[in-house]
Amino acid sequence: MNKFFKKKLSIICFIFIPIIFLWHPNWLGFLGVQPYWPLFWLLPWSMINGSFNGLIFGLFLGLILDSLTIDNNFTQIPGLILCGILFGRIKLHSDVLVGHFRYGLICSLGTFLCGTLYFLQILFKNSLESNFLLFIPSFKNILAEVFLTGFFAPFICSQLLRMFKFSSRKS
Amino acid sequence: MLEIRRISNSRWWHKKKSWVFLGIFLFLFFVRISKGSFYKDFYYFISRPFWPGQFQKEVILESINQESLIRLNLLKKDNIRLREILSLQESSNDDNISAAVISRKTGSWWRQILLNKGSRDGVEIGSIVIGPGGLLGRVKNTSLFTSSVTLITSPESKLGVWLERIQIHGLLVGLGDDYPSLILYSKDADIKVGDFVSSSPASTLLPPNIPIGIVQSIDDSLNSKKRVKISLLAKPQAIDWVQIVKVNI
């Protein structure tokens, strides 16, 4: 049983992403905004398993998270797929400290990408509407998300990466 | 030669008494600096049971509350009777379902809450959700045990509302922040900060007269309409228990 958990650690963590997404712990937030949780998992996963796996699991994550939000018009799939592919191209760095900060920066950029793609969808849908007033809240969302994800990524990603590497080596 | 040497014990700082006096001095100095606020506050608490008119005030307030309650019940009955005569839409308390908020997304892109009552408990899509203060949102979808609610702050939400004082309808649009925007398609509307906004009696989505919010600021810069910022009475970020009201359309 223990061996099974060790071997499937990355998949078990994957199952917990939607739960954290729903949980939405306010005490971790900033201006009511949360870090973009799926990227914390997607970055180590893609770095270990490559772009193609990143793409597939980006799609899966997008599908699950879209099903949890009741906004039917917009999707998180393009952003997560793109991040999966990009993260897969990043090589592991030997310097531990540089690695830590790099995770923060990469996750911030990924969040910015996902947020911008989401905002573009909203913008495109409302382009003909004269009452479109979403600019300021959207910028606030993107900036807060970028900051928080970048802030937490060095702690979470490096731990997850270590755990995933360990579990894949054992198998 | 005789050397006079002090015995170390005789120094003032070696005496406990000196420190006690210094402590008292510092305390009194603090009292002086604070203009006796410490004493005044202390006096406030000890004299509280003896304040004049306190008991009388409570009796009067209780009577006023009772009177208001009786009047409210009478008005409710009157309202129901008149609505029946006019065959307007109504809501009854029997259809209410109490539910707890188990997931809350009140920031970020998504403005939704998840309730612990679902289709198994009789929650229907389109039911409205009310919290302490007033309207929170509408049930968008249900699972067996849960229901997802689109908050009125969500950009997806568009509702017809009613301004009681100036007797005018408006469109309440969520903006993705904590303050939805009310759009009045009349430049001459005499709206003021502090006006009360409730659900529209003509709305097909909501039961009438549910409190929503209060006008916070008014933007007159547009040509043909007024855009008004609304402060909600029910705060979705703080509410843990809600009522789901079935809408009979």
C-alpha cells in the first residue's frame, strides 16, 4: 500500500488540485484572490515528464477546473495547455537556490499567461457590449494572482519536484 | 590615612523600595501624560450599572421592537392579500431551504459559492439564495448533494432591480469585484447616494422586494444613462449560512 502511494504520488497530488481549488483558503489569499493552484502541480510534472505529458495533463486539469466553475462561456484549457508545453521545455537546474527562484518566476509567467488568455476570452465575448466595465477588476485579478503564485511557487514546486523525482526513481 | 569606602549595599538602586517608588512614579507619569484616560475608562466600566435611565431605555426599546414586529406582520399579511388580488408573483417561507456555504470563491475570476444542499434536498436551478442582509445570487446548477450559486457580483449576473424612492427600474450587472453596477437607462433619474435597491416587482427571475444594496456612488459621465455603484447588504465573503428560496414563476 505504502509502495503504491509512493509510486502514484504525483497522481494523488493531481486529485487534490480540484479540492484545493474548491477549498479556496481565504487566509492564503490577497485582495480576495488565490494563487493559481494548478500550476504548482503542472510545473514539476511537466519538467519531469516533458512537453507532451504537460500538454495532456494541462488539458485534463483545464477540463476538471472548468467543470468546477459555473462560468460556461470561458475556459482555462488554452492557458493550462500552453503552460504544460512551455514547462516541459524547461530543464532542471543544478544550482538549488537559482532553481527555487526560477520556479517562482516561471509560475508567475505561467499565471500571467493563463490570466491574460482568460481575460482575452472575456474581452472577446464582451467586445460588442457597451456596458463592459471589467478592465480594472481583471487587471487586479491578474496582478494579484501573478504575485501570489510567484510567491508560493518556490516553496511548493520545489517540494513537489523533489517528491515526484523520488517517486519516479523508485518505480 | 583613613579611607572612607562605601558599602555597596547602601546604594539607592540596591534597595527594593526605591524601585517600587520609581514604578509608582512612572505609572503616575503615564496617568498624567494620558490625561487620566486610564481612570476614566475604569470609571466607565464600574459605573455602568448605575447610569441613569438605562433600564428605562431598555423597556422603551423593547416596546418599540414589539410594535415594529406586530406592524411588520400586519403589513406582510396585507401585502400577501393585495398580491393575491393583483395576482402578482409571491414567495412563501415554506419553500425555504437552509444551507451552509462549503466553498466560497468571492475574489478572482469566479464569483460563486457552493452550498451543502443539492437536488436530493429539493434545490432547483434558478432558485434564489438569500443571506443575512439580502440577496446573494441564484442557483446555477445542482448536484445530488450540492448546489452552485452565481453571486450577484459575478460578471455573469444580470438582474432587474427596483429603486423604491424614485420608483424606477434598473439593471444590476456584476463586475467581478465586490460592488456590482446599477445601470439606469434614464439620464434624468434623481438617484442619490444612500438610496435603497431591492429586487424588482416586475422581475421574472426574482421574488419581489428582496433587499439587495445601497447606492454608494453615482457616475454621471455617460451620455444616455447613469451608472451607479452598489454596496451590497449581504456580504458573500462573510456569510456561512444561507436560505434557498424556490421561485414560483
